[in-house]
Amino acid sequence: MPSPRSPSHASAAFLDALDGGTRLPEGHPPIATGRVGVLLVNLGTPDATDYWSMRRYLKEFLSDRRVIEVPRAIWWPILNLIILTTRPGKKGRDYDTIWNRDRNEGPLKTITRSQAELLAHRLTEAGDRLVIDWAMRYGNPSIASRLDALTKRGCERILVVPLYPQYAAATTATVADAAFDALKRMRFQPAVRVAPPWHDDPTYVSALASSLQAEMARLDWTPEVILASFHGIPQRYFDAGDPYYCHCAKTMRLLREATGLDESRLRMTFQSRFGKEEWLKPYTDATVAELARFGVKRLMVITPGFTADCLETLEEIGHENAGIFRTNGGEAFHLVPCLNDGALGLDVIETVVRRELAGWI
């Protein structure tokens, strides 16, 4: 007869606990089991707007080999001797213009937290078996820390949801990279699913169309042109097989069908290019300037690739591109807010999460 402390008895008790039982060896710590986790993940934000906080954030972001596909021997001196010396100050000033001073954090963190909290309220029928959490790919809270927290709460299955409607290796894939890197260090790994992109999901397209039409109705002027500005990627990433451009193009086709706006009225552009190489075209800033120079006086911009307002929407589009438009002769400029944590935005995230939890909840 094996003793109560023998390996075979302890292993049997451990397996029994995982199956929902309560039989544990004497002195064994409690084991939380049987839960399912959902981890919403967005790009990230610095901890503060000062030079060193910005430098840490930019170093983590720009050191990701999926974001910057340049040989390390070439990229290391550029990043460490030039970019991380000059860019933190400028980007810190940009972040300072949109900073949430009540919470002392970037708006992306504020909105992503709210999305997770409101999603949990929508999924209360699962009881305490379902745990909703959130993380940032770069900065805090990290993906690894939240996966660890979920497993400690007994989540044996975890759905990771990269909050990017269109797939790109530099966004969706790098979230999976970080999640799998964390799993490598776990003795007992949870089962993990990664939600696929939803660029053509009917709920998403309908939410975009409703948001766009509601914003147009609020204005006391009619936009002559509407730009749908997506975050860009280098052209060579697309040439190498990244489906991002195709996902954006399909979103645009479906959005035009849903709103009745043709290609001359609702145009696709790409923003946020970095460096001197060619990125996906047409460029948002160049298009904004060209439209104004050719006589367009009233312009609206929507950013369908962003699930939450952030530096790229609020500052780059709402401030920088609005200034470009007016400098070149434009008059009225309006940025459509992202779906954020409003009802339409939560409808989309809930649809994705419920679909991808099938068989688990």
C-alpha cells in the first residue's frame, strides 16, 4: 500500500483535482482549475511620456523582428545610436497631447481595460468559470504577466484575442509570438487558441458602417471625400506574402457596399510609415494634402484597422493630418472615433469571442 505522500498517490490526486475533484494529499496547496480565460491584447503604450519611459517602450517595439525586418547587424546601430537618442523626446511630446491625465496613462490602455471589463459584463452567463483579462504587446501589462495570472486563477484554456481586424505579421503574429514565448516557460501549459482576424465579419462591417453614418449625421456639413486610413506596412512585407493589404481591401469593399459610397467618395489610404523605404500606397498624409490642393474643402477620416483610439488616430490623424489638410487649403476636417468601448465596438469583440470559445463554454 503506497503511503499518502508517495508520488503515485500525489499524481493521482493532482489529476483528480484537475478533473474537478477535491481529493488532495495532506499538505498539498489548493489548486484552482476548470476555468477558461480570454485575453484581449492591443499594441501597447509607454508607462509615461518622459524620455526614459518612451525610450524603453520604443526599444521593445522596434526590437521586434517582425516589426523591423532588417538584419540585426544593420539595425542595431541605427536603433540604439540614432533612433533611441532622438525619437523618444519627440514621441513623448506627441503622447503628451493625448495622455489620459486622470489615470496617468495612454488612451489605448484606458480603452482596452474598459473593453475587457464591459465584455465580462456581457458574458456573465458563464459565471466565474470565464475570466476576462487584457494586456499590451509592448509595455505593461505584458502578455506573459497576464497569462501567468490567468493560469493561477485556474484557466486551463485561454483564448488570446489580438485586437486587430486585419491580419499582419507585425501585429497579429507578434501577439502569438509573445504568447507562445510565455508558454515555453510554463511547466503546465494551458490549452491556447488565438482568435483569427475579422476583417470581413458582418458584425464588424455593420458596426463600421453604422459608426460612419452616425458621425456624418452629427455634422452640420457634408464631407466631399471620406478616407479610410489603415496603418501601413512596408511594401516588401506584402510582396513576401503578408495578406494585410488584401484584408484591408476586402474590408473596404464590404464597407462601400454597406454604406452605398463608391470608390471616389470612400477611399483607402495607409498611414504611419517609418523610414525611407516604400510602404503600402496611397499614403494618407500625401492624399490629404493632394485633396486639399485640388479643391476639396470638407474631409472626413475613419480608421477601420484600429479597435481603440491611440496615438496613430488621435495625434497622427486628428492633429497632424488635420493640420496638413488646412495648410493646403482645406477647411472642415473630422476624425471618426474608433469603435472603442462603445456598444458597437463591444458587439464586434463579443461576436469574435463567443465564436472562438465554441466548445469551451
